[in-house]
Amino acid sequence: MLKGLFGLNLSHNNLTETIPTEIGEIEVLESLDLSFNQLSGPIIPRSISKLSKLGLLILSHKIFCREFSREGHLSTFNETLSFGDNPYL
């Protein structure tokens, strides 16, 4: 895996399942953009919530295709979150 990657933009990639848990192995990841996808799994997998350097998480523009609660792993994320144009969050 890309352990030295600081930013990852997966927007507009037609992701339809869950956020890949392997992203949680990128220990130095500072920003993650998942906008413009149609995910159906947990908002934030446990592996993603453990990324201590993650300071920007973009979940905007109808990323999820069903309703979710903002509780759980998302509530532990204390940095910048973007939910714009996402009716299910």
C-alpha cells in the first residue's frame, strides 16, 4: 500500500460499496476526498477513524445512497468535514 501518501482523491470514481478499509493503512494520510460516489456501507470504517493525521475528509455531493446517522466513528473526527449536498447525512 502507499504508506507515504499524504492526500487521496477518490472523487468521481463510481465507488458503490463501502469505503475501502485499506485506506486505513496509509498512516500519514492528511486528506481524503470521497465526493461524488454512491457508497452504501458505514460512513467511516473503523480503520479510517484511526488515521491520526487525517485533517480533511470530504463526503459531499450525494456520496451515500441511503440514510445514516452521524454518530459512531464520525463523531470522533475532530477536524474539517464536508457534507455539502448530501441529503442522507
